[in-house]
Amino acid sequence: MLAEIITIGDEILIGQIVDTNSAWMARELNKIGIRVKQISSVSDDKDHILKALAEAATRAKIIFITGGLGPTKDDITKKTLAEYFGVGFVENKEALENVERIFAKYNRPLLDVNRLQAQVPANCEIILNKNGTAPGMWFNHEGVIYISMPGVPFEMMYMMEGEVLPKIMANFKLPSIIHTTLLTVGEGESFLAERIADIENELPPYIKLAYLPKLGQVRLRLSAFGEDEESLQKQVDIFAGKIIERIGAVFVVDKDIALEKAILDKMTERGLTLSIAESCTGGYISHLFTQHPGSSKVFLGGGVTYSNGLKEHILGVKHQTIEQFGAVSEQTVKEMVDGALLNFKSDFAISVTGVAGPDGGTVDKPVGTVWIAVSGMGKMLIKKYTFGNKRQQNIERSAVMALSMLNTLLTEVAD
Amino acid sequence: MLAEIITIGDEILIGQIVDTNSAWMARELNKIGIRVKQISSVSDDKDHILKALAEAATRAKIIFITGGLGPTKDDITKKTLAEYFGVGFVENKEALENVERIFAKYNRPLLDVNRLQAQVPANCEIILNKNGTAPGMWFNHEGVIYISMPGVPFEMMYMMEGEVLPKIMANFKLPSIIHTTLLTVGEGESFLAERIADIENELPPYIKLAYLPKLGQVRLRLSAFGEDEESLQKQVDIFAGKIIERIGAVFVVDKDIALEKAILDKMTERGLTLSIAESCTGGYISHLFTQHPGSSKVFLGGGVTYSNGLKEHILGVKHQTIEQFGAVSEQTVKEMVDGALLNFKSDFAISVTGVAGPDGGTVDKPVGTVWIAVSGMGKMLIKKYTFGNKRQQNIERSAVMALSMLNTLLTEVAD
């Protein structure tokens, strides 16, 4: 079955925001066997929206529309949809209660403009928006489903996951699609591909292997399409097993989860604790861990020791070490990880110090130079990396490599 | 003048990659006075591409096409363009020399499939690709310009900056577009809209106001279209000034930058330093600051004191305080911010403690309960927030509110 996505709003067309919604939706739709035929971003302009809707309806069975549902004048999606379907507006009780609930919760008076958000085209079914005042809308018009949702990513995502996707699956008979994802870290896409080339060549035509690389990690996704879910899963499991055996240490987990979540799961299972001493990553690694529910079972905390003073004060790095070898050095990163273990009293610790850039580089230590240490249960790994000159990438790459090293250490001490 | 962007390739439609190219192109085009009317992502399918080209040509004077120029079988943009224009292929000498140069550089033998990359539709002008083997192509067909470029971001960007944009500016007399963005925090879209309704109604037809809300922040964007840049800017400045005066304390800065960047700029200018004691935000606020170049001038560091033990050990929160009032309490958040100022020796400090969820809530302190304190130069603000039950949102909202409080405090101590 084919779908299309239409995003409405000038923000994307003037390049103020990058359209991440569409990629997320496309991915979720793929998982349930729906292919996206076209993604269109159009402006807050009635005639343009009407034309885009009509064109999409000639190609697809389901049309997802995001954006343009706010309470202000520039948001015209709702009235344009009513015009498209040739219907008037009705007040939806459930949507009004939702708006009232949200305003009551924040102790705000309900304005007329907010009450208007509960007015919807007469031919729609409401998709409740628990995270915002603009309801989603589901239309079934001349054999095509139209689904209108807010453009705010988390509002759209909760509606998709909680209501829209289940409703689609209940309404349509979709083919079975099985996805199994193998998370790997520390080896490039082309090297992995070469190592498993013969296994890939053996795959039957109904199983596809995709390489999804991202900053030092590669996800290998096996997707099988067919009728019988059970036999598809069995086939996929066999090939996943072969790949895991072949690639060895770079394999992390056979789930499509974040690298740090895989580590949290392993450490939770073994009752281990972690602390982190971050300099150039500036809190990013701590954030990666703490965004996951239950991370407090493993993650005790840490120091974001950006200044040299705090490296000494919080972690106990010796003043002389920094004087003699510099803040970005093997000696400093070692004292940082030792200090984290000692002061934060965790089983394992990570420390990172480097030059994220764009300033601060020297001839000896150019921008992108990063030292990482991981330590615990009597073992330690220390490595120097030389990344590029992009600050954000240096922060992210440092984090991934630190996680990769911790994953390796955890594997070693398990033996 | 209107443009459209068409991206070709399945990667975007299956959500494997996020289309960042289009936002970048739209931004660059806006700067020279070209508005993007529609962005369309279509699959590697001849008929679909032909239809998208024909539709775009009815709306726009310039059509940018990215992707589908690789040497492999699934890349069909070039031959589809030749069919669209009804022309044959010719070998382009310059493009061939470029391919040969690149292969010589990497000491690789030139395969026939690579040589084919120098074959281009007979009606095009070449846009040299210094970073890759696929040439860009410029077509002028029945009054519409078509520009085809590779989808690899840095190849496309280099071609746009070095050749395409200068050529467009040389060929067309372009109108001016002025954007001014006002960043606000702490007041909802509909409240802001009501407060400035009369100013919005006064706007001349060539100035548009857009509301761009995001987690407690709203960006107000004034866009003006016309001939005379100077007078447009003057008009926009007048309306921006009226809005700023009206909305008062919720206004942060008249630039399209991140909230924490606005704070960093203010603090850098005044030579002030900052430290952060984070519990439920788990390093996220520190990460927000440290992703910006130059943040080390302001941000000294901080503690991610997830466990109670670390709140006591790193920040000096009294054991008895946590025992008596709990880790999520006014007393604890106050001792955290005091401890940050004292131990991290900064001019200002932020502290945050709360129940991010989904677990850990109680009747008294349900998930979403967050205490935030900001302190410095003898002043302190402490507030309790009650957010929802989504962990990621609670983290992000806490961060935005902490930044908002710090912005308020900085404004107060400036008086």
C-alpha cells in the first residue's frame, strides 16, 4: 500500500527547520508494510495545499498531513481541509475537554482562540492529542484516508504511535514485514559488507539486508516480506545468527536500540554502576544515558569538568599533571577516570578530554584530538582519537567511541 | 521569484536519511531573494520523476533537483532528464577530465561505468563537481531553469556556493526578502498572539508574521518581500520594535539563535561565568551550552548528581535535608544551587531536581514534578514546575524553563 506525506508550513520552505518528521513517519510506516510514494512540503497557502492534496490522492491510499494546526492566523490547514472536503465545522466535545484539561492543568484562562481548536470539519474522526491543544483528524473520503496531525514532533509521534498506526493496522490487511536489526560499533560499512558478502549473497529474494551507518555505528537491518510471519522470523533468525557469529566483537545487540541503552541493559542485568567525567563532551554522554527510563539504576552521576579548576576540584586531577602534560593528554584522562571511580564510587567510569573546536587547537593537539578512558573492575582502556574539525561531530563521535570502549571492557570483564 | 526543490531517491522515502539538503538550499535561496514554493521527495522511478518535473515547472521559474546521479543502476535522474527534454547524450570533455583527474588522484583504474558519468544530455551546461565524479547540469528549457546536482551534501553545497548561486544572481534581477526573528520564552503561542493582535493587524500585506512554537519557546518571524531592501528592513524593524516593547520580559533576543546561545552571548559580553548542578536533566543543560563554540568562556562545568550520594559529595547538600524533605524539594534544589556557586566558583549557577519518570513518582511528587533554582550576584529564583509524564519532554521542558529563569535573573541583575 502506498502513502504520501504532506508537510504544511513556511518554516521548512525557508529552511528554518529541517523536516525530521517525514523521515520518522516513513520509517514507522515501512515497519508495518506501507511505502511512502512522495513527500511534499508546501506553504501555508490555501490553493497550494488544495492542489497538493488532490495530486497526492491520485497516487496514494493514505495521506499524512502535518503542520498548520496552531491557533494563530497563519495556520490554515483545518479550514483548507474543510474546503477540500466541502464540509462545515462542528465543535468536538472530546477535543474541547482536552483543551480545557490542558488549560486547567497549567492554571491558564481558556481564550476563544483556544476554544476554536475544538472546532473540526464535520466529516472527521478526532485523534486525541494528549500533548497539545490541536486535535488530530482522520478523514475517509472517496476511498482515500487523510490524517492531519500537528507539526510539533512529539505531538505527532505520540499520536502516530498511540492511535494512528494501530488504527491503520486495524483497518487494512497489510503484508507481514519482519525487521531484525543488529547493532554494531567500531567497524566501517564497507569492511562489514566485505566480511559478510557471502552470507548476503545467500539471502533469499524476500529478505533484504540494509546497512544503516551513523557515526561509528552501523545497523544491519534484515527485512523479510511475505505472508507467514512465523516462517519469515525463523529465516531471518538463521541469517542474523550467521552474521553475528561472523562479525564477532563489533556486534553489540540484536535490537534496534541506542548503543547506550544496550550498555544500560547489560549493566542493569549485572548490577553494575557507572559514573562519567566529561570535559569536551560537556554533558552529552551523561545526557545519552539519562534520557533512558531506569538509567538511575546504573548511572550514579558525574562531573562536567570543563575548566581545569573543576578537573582538579571535583576529580582530584593533580595540578601538576595538567601543567606538565596539558588537559588533553593521556595522563589527565587517566587521572580523570581514576578520580571518577574514587569520588563517585561507581563500578565503572568513563572519562573524556579533548579539543572539540573550532578554537583551542595547537600544532601538537589539533582540533579533533580526544583522549578517552574507560575503567572498572581492575581493567582500563585508554585511547587517543583524531577526529575532524566540526565541533558537534567531535562531541558525538567522542561519545560513540567512549560507549564502544565501555562495551568492549564490559565484554572483557564478563569472560 | 519562485523555486522548487525535487529530491530523488528512495533513502529519504524509507526514512533512512533525513533530508537536510533541502533546508540548507532553501536557506541559501532565501538569502538571495528566491522563495521555495514546494519541496518534493520522489522515488527512483522514471514516470514519477517526469510528473514531478512537469508539475514543478507550472509553479516555479527555477527547479533544483538533487540525487540519482550515481554510477549504479538505480540512479536514473540523468536519463530521465534527457527524456523530459527530448534530447540525446553527448560526452562532455570537461566532465571527463574531472573524472579522470579524480581517479588518477586515488590511483584507481577508470571503469566504463565511471567514464559514462561524463555523458550528459545534449542541451545542458555543465556545473563542475570538484568533489565527485557526477557533474552538475544546468538546463534552460522553455523559460524555466532546471539545475541537477548530486545528493551528497558537501558536493551539492560546494556546487551551489561556487557556481550555481553566482550564476543565478548574474542571470536574474532578484527581489529582496528580509527575515527578522524574535525569540521569546515562557509564554504560549495563543497568549502572545492575543497580546500583539493589533500590531499584527496593522502589518502591510508585504510583511508576514509567523509563530514558531517549540517547548515553551515561541519564535516570532517577520518576513518582508519587496524591491528595496533598505526600506523593507526599516519597516520590519519598526514592527519588531513594537512587538518587543509590547511583550516585555518574555522577549529574549532578536536573532534566530538557540535560547542557550542567547544567554551565552549575554554572559560572554558581561564576563560572567556559569556552573550547573543537574539531577533529573542528567547533563542535558550542560550539553546545550557546550555544543556552542566558545562556551568555555562562560561555562565552567558542573555536576550531574543523579544519586543522592553525589548530591551530598559533590555539591555539599546536607544528608539531613534529603532525609527530611526528599531529593525533589525546594530545600534540596536551594542547597544544590548554593553548593554549585560555592564549589564550582562561578558567578551564576543553575540547579534542577525532579522526577523525570516514567517511574519514581509518588502521590505528593508525581512524575513531572521538577524544582529549578537559579542564583547569582546575590539574587535567587526558585520555582516548582509540574510537567507531564513523558521523560524526554520533562527533561527538555526543565532545561528550557531553567534557561528562561536564568535569562530573567540576568535581566534583573542588569538593572
